[in-house]
Amino acid sequence: MKQLPINITIDSDLYLKNPESTDLGKKIVSKSIEMINTLGFEGFTFKKLGVAIGSNESSIYRYFESKHSLLVYLISWYWSWIEYKIVFTIMNIDDAEERLKRCIMLLTEDISEDNSISFINEILLHQIIIAESSKAYHTKDIDKENEKGYYKTYKRVVQRVSDIVLEINTTFEFPHMLVSTVIEGAHHQRYFSKHLPALTDVEDGKNNIVRFYTDLVFKTIK
């Protein structure tokens, strides 16, 4: 499906200066995605990023107060993008089961095409979400950050899909648990398929992750 041009808006609490407001800011975000994907979050530093983009390390701190803040920004951007895709994909579908199937696919499928939205490589960002996103909220400051709304886009996606689950089964007790389990589980399975294949049943050409979680959800809620 051809995507419409969009502009993802991120909460201003997640940055010091909007990176989309300048060419340097866009370069910081774009190059950081490449480097985090290559080096891992632990190996990534603002000093290395500054060298890569030909700028002073101090200039990066004008946009983000830490690499943790940058990771949270990237996660928020990703989930805002996913939310857009969900809304766009199901907007004209009346049948709740079909809407849920489409949502599960969007939440569990691999991203094989870059839609060139804005200045962000969504394929690489997806890899970061799979491998690194848990490091953003497995911190001592998670409760304070949650109160500030750092993860509200992720929670909003879970809520949207949970609402569809309840359309299908109004008495189902655990919609949020189910949806968040599907999302996190699919990420684990993607990671396992590349690094610990004995822990998964992924097979080339069979889209087993999407099939498994679609089957799991519908068997669980009925």
C-alpha cells in the first residue's frame, strides 16, 4: 500500500531543540540511527557521533541532553509512525476482526521496504527497536519518565489495538496484556531468529511470526 507523505510530530519534552528544525538536527538523528544499529547502544557515544557528522560533540547536546534521551526520542518517533500506519490501514474497514488482523500484521511483520518518510531510515530504526528499545525503559528513572509522558506513543498504540480486541470480545479481561505481549514477543522472535535461532520457529518465506501471533490472539480472545 502506498503511504501518504506525513510529518511525525514528537512531544517537545523529548528534546532540548527540535532536531527537525535544522539540517544539523536531522543529520544527528539520521546518523545516530545508523551508528546505534551498527555499534549497539552501549558502544554509541555523542563523541563518536560528532566525529561522524563533522560537528562538535557540544552541538549534539543542544538537541539532546544524553544518548538515553536520544533513544527515547527515536522510540517515540517509531511508535508515532506505527500509529499512523495503523490509522491509515484500518480507517475504512468496518469489520473488527479484519482490523485486528491488520494491526497484528503491522505490529509483528518485518519491515522490508523503506517508505522514505522524513529523514529517518525506518528499516534501521525497526532493528533498533527490536534490539535496543528495552534499554530505554529498563532504568531507575522509568517512573519519573513515564509521568512526563516519555512513552505515551507506545501506550497509545497498545490502547488502540486493545480497543479493537474489546470490540470482538467485550468480556475479555486482559487486552493490554495481550497486545503488549504480542509486540514484545514479536520483537524477541525477530531477534532470536537472527542470533538464537534454536529458540524460534522462523522459516524463510513463511512469515511465521505474523502467523503465530495472529493465531495466538484470536484463539485467546474467543
